[in-house]
Amino acid sequence: MAVETKPRWTVKDFRAPYEVDWCPGCGDFGILNAIYQALAQMGVSPHETVVVGGIGCSGKAQYYVNAYGVHTLHGRPLPVATGIKLANPNLKVFVVSGDGDSMAIGAAHFVNGGRRNVDITYIMFNNEVYGLTKGQASPTLPLGLQTKSLPEPNIQGNINALMLAFTTGYTWIGRGYAYNIKQLVRLIREATEHPGLAFLEVLQPCPTYNNLHTKDWYQGRLYDINEEGYDPVLPPDADDATRRDLYARFMEKVFEWGDRIPTGVFLVNRNLPTFEERIAERQPHYRIHPPALTRIRDDEGRSLLDIQPFYEEHRAR
Amino acid sequence: MKTVGELSWRIGGPQGSGVDTAARLFSLAASLGGLNVLGRREYYSNIIGRHSYYDVRLSATRQPRSHRIRVDLLTSFEAETLARHALSVVPGGGIIYNVKDEDTPFLRITFLDERVRQDLARVLTEEGVEHTTSTKGLLELAEKRGVQLYPVPYDELFKTLSERFDVPLGIAQRTRNTLAVALSFALLEFPREFLKEALARVFASKPKVVELNQAAVDVIYDYMASSHSNLAFDFRLEGVTQDGPRMMLNANQAVAIGKLAGGLTFQTYYPISPATDESVYLEAHTTYRTREGDEQGVVVVQTEDEISAIAMASGAALTGARAATATSGPGFSLMVEQLGWTSMTETPLVITLYMRGGPSTGMPTRTDQGDLFFALFAGHGEAPRIVYASGDVEEAFYDAIRTLNYAEMFQMPVIHLVDKALASTTVTLPVPDPTQVPIRRGEIFVPEEDEGQRIVKRFSLDTETGISPRVLLGTPHVHHWMTGGEHTEEGRVTEDPVIRVRMHDKRLAKLEYAAKTIPAEEKFQVFGPEDADFTVISWGSTKGAILEALEILEQKGLRGRFVQVKLLMPFPKEIAPLLERRPLILVELTRTAQLARLLRMELGVEVDHRILKYSGRPFSFEELVDALEAVLERREEEVTVLQLFE
């Protein structure tokens, strides 16, 4: 699926020259390495790349990438990233967000983002806990589980992030694992090359606060659905039966959890236009003059607006 | 003596019945006839049924600046309008009403509030009229006061129309708004051609509707000629010749067009009254023509909430797009966290804040100035922002360009304060000139040719003014970070105490730079003589009523000066000497006199008197004349204005 291009930028170029302050053994390191490799393989340059993070451990990832990095408020990376991408569609925009950032405080944005299908790669780091505030339950921790910081077992249920992404309209849905870097690089590349909003959940042990779903726990449970023959692609001419078949297979996979945990690409839907395409359809000038690249004044600094049509519309005499 | 060419006209009716269309027709026809127009709309947060009304003030000689409490001609087609507004009509004025409504019990009027019923009964009892619980008493009292009554058999007129033009009665009844307007103009002896032209313009896409409505105009003019005469009525209108083209705009439209003139390319919003109309206007005008003949425009996104609206606009602003959002109190409350982020990250962003009655949901469709302090201080921490207020519709246009400039020049959020009153005030005005306010984009970093990729100091501390050149996302050869956390020059989070102090100083220094850079004439305006007998200070939409009130007081020998503050943050300290002609009187649409507190805080100046209104309705100049007289002659420290039937 991915086209091999000779990379001008190497993994080293994307590694920011600063210290990293995640806990030793944190799954975030794996995700970060996969991001470096994916960026280098895709041949994008640092200045065309914007990594937008939220609040939490995941929201530090953009500091470690040599690219434009935007550290937003808790829960807000997606709307900020949407503004960036719509204003300058030439940029490659990544969201790095956590399970609390995405599924709790930013849930409204997550849901409504699906309705728009802006061409963004959304990577959700899922470790089921709020690490930076010392291990509270996040919206992805199942009901009744008690990780080590919880005074009582989790009294709230969990959100199935992949299912939520599906019902709200994300057009590429996948899941990876922080320590399977080879697979993760492939998933990040495919998500990025997908035209539209791609949601990649990354399962990630938190060695400090999640003593249940550890590296050892995940060991032997994870498998790649695509290697087992699962085809995630919704064909352009899919009839109702094909569509229903894919949706049924999708549901079966995303609710599988326990002894076997599926990873890989769950859905690829190229049949919906991106938000950028929808805007361009209404406003053809958008392709030529997106908001960031619109000339708004003449050489003397004067407004370019022709007031005449507005006069005609509101003419009093 | 008959007043010619000056009129205060009111029409009312249930929401959804076309009151707005009627007012638009009336305003447009008057304007086509050369008259200057100011329209003011009052309505409920409701879709169909509740009472809305519309005041149109006309003048042959000058642009009216505020609405009037006292009505010269009231036009109604149902009983609730009579009940609510008959008492506002001046002696010598007139009431046009449906004969069917001449004796409707107040209790039968569904949406008439109990409080209004009680006050009507009380007033009618005090006035000693026979009927105190129905419209009959109101008409009786009106007649006693010298108001002319014009009962009209609407049903018969519809029937006439239906028969004469062979259309079903239901279709004929749809001309109701035209009828109401035509009755008024016929009584005023205003040439019918202007109304016919207005009809042709308003219903341009529906030739059949135009034809029928124009026919209805003739029916009405004939009817009035045979049934009612202008003789006893104190008002007349005639067409006048005026120089120069005029537009008719409200502040929602003026701000929207002003933003386009100012180079806005990205707007976000979540629906909220009374801000939404601006964004919807932009959605209907996403593509415009430049003076050079190109097509370009603005991207407008309706978001899931106001948090997303301001976050998305912030993101667009980072790329160099001129970005803005528009909202009202509750929405602005949601935006506050991100407001701090834009301040911290030095992101240029305009938030147009249409103030309405608060707190909480308050009164969504009624005006207020209670958000002043909120705009000034919203958010945690010390977050610089510019707060700028427009005084009228024309200012709103130019200020929309200015605020976009300020945002980029000083790299901070700008809160542009307008209010519901301006949003629903429609005026005739000269065609605004987009080139009058030059577009200024502030300092933008330009990379050197192919120097290789490097990290750039977006938040460089090597600056006297606090301004570091903005590095737009996507600028080649460089990259940097940005964060709502305290940060280094490269935009990386830091908790270092020394860097913290330098960065905090740098951000706040920009406010001083803004105070030095923004010219005085943009910060405030002063009206009236230097040696005035008193000084009025205010801000925002009160401007028009104050200016008209001062003119009237001057005729009475009371010479006042008006200081209109436009820039509220950073506060223009140079106005202090302008406030020395005492007494100093604050006029504001609040209970707590916020500008008076701000003057104390910023200048150590105390106002002597406060004139306040917080019923959700704007000041009329008549109210201010009365209130200023109470203050100047009776030395009342505080006057609060409240109308029973507004």
C-alpha cells in the first residue's frame, strides 16, 4: 500500500535533541520510535509536519519529534489539529493523545471529528490510567478492575475506542501495540497515507501505574488480524451485503478481548470525501487559496475586498 | 403643527408572523424615499408565537442614532401588540389596529405575562377609564390622551383582495405584513411607489408574490383614502432627495463584512443567540470577489461546542490564517481555558462577543453590558488580551478590521465586544470603505534560503516590545514548539524560575506596547465642548442614545461632554484629563457600574453619578434625557431606568 520513496530525512533527523522524561520502560518510547521511523520512511520533511498533543504523558510526545509541535490543552488536540489542517492542507498533521485526553475530556471532539473526516492521523496512547496525576482510572479501564493506585475497584465502565471511532465515522481504524514497533510503523504509515481521519489506538503498558495490563500480560495474547486474513477495506462499489459483512466482522473483532487481543487494520473506507474535499466542492477557491495561503492585502496593505456586491445586496438607495 | 419627515413607528406581532418582514419593507421603502432609518428589534427566545416587536425611527434630515421609547404610530394586527404598546403612543400619534381586537380581554391573550396584565389593570384603574381588563380600556385611554385611532377591518380587506385578484383567501391573507406597512404609509401620505419598489426588492425571486403584494398596496391606499384621513394625525412623510448611496446593515452583518474586509479566512462558531447571525452570514458569503477580480474567501466551520470553536480557530491562526470566532456569554464561558492558551502561546485570535443578559442562560435575546469584567479578566493566571468595544453599527465594521490587526500586531487574543442591541439594530449608513483601515499583520519570521533545518526561537526574548516574530506553522527550514505551559524561547515546557519571569514579563510587555502603538483616536472618542458643564462616560452600544440626549440637553442649556471608551484593555490612561469637567456621570447597561469600578482601578477616578439600565433593553435617548436631568438637577447619585411595557 505504501509507496517507497528515498527518504531525505532519517530517523536521526526526527529525533529532537532534548532529554525525554517518561518513566523508564514506558510504552511511549516504543510509539515514539515508531513515529520517527514512519516519518523517515514516508519522506516528509520536519517543517511540513505538525504533531499536536494534549495533556498527559502522551502529550509530551511532540516535544521529542523534530517537527512543528503544538502542545494543546487537555482534550483539545483534535480541534486544534483540525484548524491547522483546514487552514493549511499542505501540512501533515498528527494528533498524539491519551485515553483520558481522547475518551473523557476530549470525547465531544473525538465524536464530532468523525463527522468531518479531516485528513489527520490520530494516535491514541491507551494505557488505561491517568499517569501524570498518579494512576486514576481512565475511560478505557474496564469496570471492576483495580490497578494499584485505585483505592477501590473501578466503579465506571470502559469505552470501546475502536467501536466509538467506527460509529462516529472515522474512515481508517487500526490498533497497534507499543512494543511491536515493526507493526506500529506499518500502521502509522498506512494511517497517514489514508486520505481522511485515521484512528490508531496503541495499547501501551504503564509500568508505573498499570500493574494489570503489563508487558507480560499482553505477551502471547496479541495477534495481527490482517495476518489471519481479515480484509479491512470497504470496496468503493460495496453493496449492502458486503457492507454488512464487513461491519459484522469489524464488530466481532473490536469486542474481542482477553486471551486473544486483535491488532492490525480494522477498517479502511475511502468512499467518504474528506472535509477538505467537501469544502473545495462548495468553494473551489479553497484548493488554490486555503486560509493560510490567501493573499488578503495589496502591496499598499489595503484590503482586497470588493464591497460592491455587498452594497448591492444591502442597498438602501 | 404637523411633524413632517420625522417618525417613530412600531409594529408588533407573534414571532413567525412576519413582523421582521414588515419592518424590513417599511425600512427599505422609507430609505428608498430618501429617509434615514434606524430599526430596533425586540424578540423572545422562541420560534413561533411569542410577542416580538420592531421600532423604526425615520428622519429626513439626519441619521437617527437610537430608538425611541415613545411611539408616534403603532401598527398592529393582533391584540397582544395593542396590549403591550398602546400606552407608549404619544398624544397626536396614532394606532392602527384590527377592528376585531378592540375589546379583547387581557386574560385571553395567551402570551401576555401576568405581570403585564396586572400593571395594565393598575394603570387603567389609576387613569380612571371604564374598562381595566381589556384592550377596550387601552383604546379608551389612548383617545382620552389625544391619540388617533384607526380601526381597520382586516378581514374585509383580505376579502376584497381575494375577490379582486381571484386568489384564495389564504393567499390574500399572506399579504398581511404588506397591509400593515401600506396602512401606515397611506396614513402618512408617503408615496406608494417606494413601498412597491421595496416589495420588488424583498421578494425579487418571486414575481407572483411581488405582483399580488403591489396590488394589495393599491387596495390599501384606496381604502385609507376613503376611510381615514391624515388631517387629524400629527405626522406626515414625504420622499426627499439625499446624496450618496446608502446601505442598510445591522451589527451582525457589519462585523461579518468587516471581518471579510479585514482578511478573515477562517471562522468557527457554535450556534448561540445573538451571535449566530454573524457566522451564518459568513456561511452564506464564503466566496467573495477581490478588487482585482479573483475569487477567494473564508472557511466557516460549525463546531460541536464553543471549546472546539476557539480551539479550531486557534489552530488555524497558527498557520497564518486570519482567524476568529463569534459567541455570547455562555459560549464565551466555555472558551475561557483556550483563551488563556492563545494568550500563553501568543496566538492572534479575534473573539467577537455579543453580550446578552446574564448570568447563566439569563436572557438570550435581550441586551446587556455585564460581560465587561468577564472579558477583561476571564481565565486563570495573568493572561494578556485586548478588549475593544464598538459603539454603533458603522464602528462595528471598521473595528472588525482593527481587531484582526491588533490580534496579529500584538500576538494575543482580542475580544471584540458588541451586544444584542447592536446586533438587532439596523441602520442606513454610507457604504463602508474596506481600504480605510490598512491591514497590518505584525512581525512575521522570514526564513533564510536553504540554511538547512533548524530549531527557531519562536518566543525569542531578544525583544524590547515583547513581540517576537511569529513563525507560521509550515515555514520552511525551521520548526519549533508551542505550549500552554510556561516555555523556553523554542516553545518547550519549562519550570525554570528565571525563564518563567522573563517570559511572563515579555508577554505582559506587549500590553504596554499595544497601549503605546494604538492611536488615541482608536482608543476613545470625545464629543462635545471642552468647557462642558458635565461629562458622561460610557462604552459600547449606549453611544447613540447618549449623543442624542446630549443634543437635547444642550438645547435646554445643559452642555455635556461624552467620552466613549473603545479600548478597555489595555486601558487608555490618557483619558484622565478628559474627565475633569464634573460632575462625571457613568451610563451603562449593568447593575454594578463596571466601568466606574474600572476607572477607579485604572485611574483612581471616582464617578459622581451612575445611570444604569439592566432590564435587558437598550437605552433610548429619551430615557437618558430624563435620567441626566434627574442627576444634574436633583443630584441623584444613581438612577436606574426601567420601563413597564418594553
